Amino acid sequence: MNDNQDRLSSIRRTIRNRPSRPTAPTRRRTRSEREAWQRRVFFLSMLACVALVALILGGGIIYEYVIKPNAVLAEVNGHEIRRKDYWKYQSIVLYDNARQYEAIASQFQAQQPDQAAQYLQFAASFDLQREDVWGSTDVSDVTIQQMIDDRLYMDGAEAMGVRVGEEEAELLALNRFSLPDAPLLTPQPSPTMSAARADMATQTAAAELSIAMGTPVAPPLVGTPGAVAATPVPVPPEATPPGGLPATPTLAESRTTADIEFEIFRDEVFGPAHMSMDDYTRLSVIPLALRERVEHQVRNGVPQSAEQVEAEHILVGTQDLANEIHAQVTGGADFEQIARTSSTDTATAPTGGKLGWITRGQVDPALAEAAFALQPGQVSAPVQTQFGWHVIRVLDRSADRPLSPEQYSAATDDAITAWLETQRAQAQVETEYQPEPTPTPAQFEVPPGAPTPIVATPIAPTEAPLQGPSQVFATPVVGVPASPGGSPTPATPVGSVQSDSTLATPPATPDSRSAASKVLPITTPAASPNMAPSVPGLSTPFASPESSPAA
């Protein structure tokens, strides 16, 4: 124990007595050295800041000019739709829309200057929107869907063997700006009419000529007191305008007009949209030409006749009421009179519920199944659809009746829609921009070509009064155009404007890619934030495309 303590004590003494290591004396830096060190720190800090700013600016430039323009907005069967192509495409759409509204405004200028001014404001709003397209992250779902459909048509055309040559594409680009009466290229011919449809067209033309020679007669409504048979009144032929009829433009005049209009278009659109002639041909000219040719082939495959029934119906809201009406009409009550007084279908009630001749695809599947199961004179049990309860009576049927012009037009439209839906189902499409679903009709849509009521209107007596009882003459309903389904809809007065004088900015629709110089039929405008005036020639009215920020 003592030995250990002695040893520890010896170690402690050795440590205390060991000499310490000499330390170097601290050297004070001179003032110049301190200033040089401070300058180095400052320069390094500035260099770091400059590098950071350069990195931020460089990243912004790369995003603005590389990443953002090349962002993929959609992919169709391996073909990418990039944002820079969307900007160019949307610029074309807005330009065409603006020129269409200017063309419509010119038709109103003489008699409805206020209406023309409204259309010109719509046109100006499109041009203003076009100035903000390039560089924007806003994306129209409608335009993206149109570009997707263009790609589907191009792929479908390739499968069909449909092509557009380079020289033809150049002429197509100009043809869109040619005069309507003198196209630079021969339009796609209409399908050859079958003999049965030709006979029907001849009979229809003869009937229209008969109406043109005298005012159409409205049959008196059953049960209307004092109804008197109407007498046709000759209508004088339309006078020739002063100076004679305008001359048909020549092909040379049309080419000159097309060249001028195209130069205006190129000056106004190509620069701001960073677009070349190749871009315009690739994004607009060829897709539109291929779309027209594919649709032409699809139309050629539509049969010109089909199994049809001539039917009429009574539409009510409840099954109990439908059962009661069914009991009445099968018990001998007048079907058409009950339709006039009880049917909630305001389009067919005035005609006694007449639907005219219909095919299976023109009406709701449940209604078609019930109607085509009947023989002439038979009445169906109540049938339910989304519109209510129907009681149907068949007047006649045909196993293979020629389609009327309205029926054939509807059938070809349905065939094109079905073709496109098939392409969509088979294609590999990736996009976050989805179109709005097609709204379900709120009320029963009358089949195209269904009879429409003609209101009998008394005519003022002439200088030589007619002998006998007072006459009642029928005149067509004015301002009640047929809706897409064929039902008459109330018309808006041409000069009417909403009480709110603020004009809505009309949205762009890619389907309006028609020649800017073509004059279109007059339509009634709408001053609504969600619906701009519809333009003839489009598959749908101008729909309000929601703009959503791009990812």
C-alpha cells in the first residue's frame, strides 16, 4: 500500500517539475493587412451574390425560354402536344374568331348598327386576348381537346390512306381566305343521293314551290270554335335588286383576295405567335384538311335509308297520369286532342304529339324500343325516360324508308361522333386538361324533321273584299327557328341587348377555323359571360373555355 502511494507521489512531482513548452509571441497584423483581408472577404461575398443572382436569372431564363415552352400539355399515341404549339394554335383560333365576328357585324351594319357595334366589340376582345397568349400559363381545356382531336383525325387519316401533299397544303392555306363563291380547291363532294332519296327530294322541292306560290295553310285545331278553312294567298315574286344580281367572282379574283387576306393574317399573327409557315401548315392547315376528308369518308358510309315508324306521343310527369291517359286513348278517346291538352312536351303538343317519321337512333332507346315494337294503330303502355312518361301511338311503319335531309344530316353527324369516340377509346391519351362533359338535355328533344305548328293569322281585307264568310289565312311562324333537335324555340329579337350594358368577353373556340374573309349567315348574339354568340359552321356554339394554370 505504502509503495503505491510513494509511486503516485513521485509521478505527481515529475509532472509539476516538467518545464512548459515555450509559446510563440502573438504577432499583431498591420493595418494594411487587415484592410487587405477585409477586401478579400468583401470580394468573395460579392462574387457569391453575383453567382446567386446569375443562377436565379439563368434559371428564370431557362424556365421561360426552354422549360415552359416545351412543357408537354398532352400526349396522343406518342405524339406530344407542347405548350409552344398550344400558344401558336390558340393565336390562330382567336384571330379566326375575331374575323368571323367582323364578318357578321358587316351584315348588321346597315340596318342594325348597334348590333354590329356589339359584334365588333367581341371581335376586338378576341384580338386583345391574342396579344396575351404567348408566354401565358393559362390553358383552355377546349383548345387542348381540339388539338387532341386533330391528332386523332391525323392518325385515323393515315390508317385510311388519306394524305395531303406539300403543294396541296400551300393551296389549302390560301383557300381558307378565298371568296366563298370561288374556292381555289374543289370542295369535298356530297355523297351521291340514292334514287329513293332523290324521289323524296323532288317531292319536297315541289311542295316547297307550291308553298312559295301561296301562303301555307294551317289546319284548324280540333275543338277550336269558329275555325274556318284557310285560303292560299299568292305571294309576288321577289324583286331583282337594282343593278341586277351580283356577278360571280372569278378564280383570279378569289386568288387575289386570298393572297391579300393571307398576308394580313401572317403580319398580324406570325410575329407575335413566333410562328413560321411550316408551323401554320403543321398545326392548322393539314389537320383541318384531313379532318374534312376523314369526315367525308365517314359520311359516305352512312346508309341513306332505314327502318322507320311514323309515331306520336303524349309526355306526362307521373306514371299514374300516364296510365290514366293510356286507358283513355285505348278506350276510344282522341289521342291527338289529349296530346294538345295534356302533354308536357310543348314542342309536339300543338301538333297533337306528332314525332313524324323516326329511326331507332333519333330518340331515347326506351322510347325507340317501345315504338318499333308496335304495329300501325297500336298504342304502347306507358314508357319511362329521363324526361317523364310517354304514351306512344304508331301511325305507320316502313322496313326501309329513305331518310329525309334532316334525318340524313343527323345520321351523318352521329356517325362522325361515333367514329371520333372510337378513336378516343382506342388511343393512348395523357393530359390533365379534360373537356367538360356534354350536358344532359333538360327536356325532350324533338327528332329532326318532326312536324312543327303553323299559326293561322288573319289577313287584312283587300280593296276587293272576298265573297262569302270571312277568310283566315295561315302564315308561317316568324322568329321560331328549329332547335338542333327539331323543336321550335323562342327567338331573341335581333336587336335585343341585355339590360346590363356590360359586354361579356367571348371565349375562343378552336372549331372556328374557317376562312376569315368568308361572310357567314346572321345569328342572334348573346351577351353572356358563359356563352358568346354562336357562329354557323361550327359543330357547337362557342363554349366558355375555363382557363386553368398550367403545372
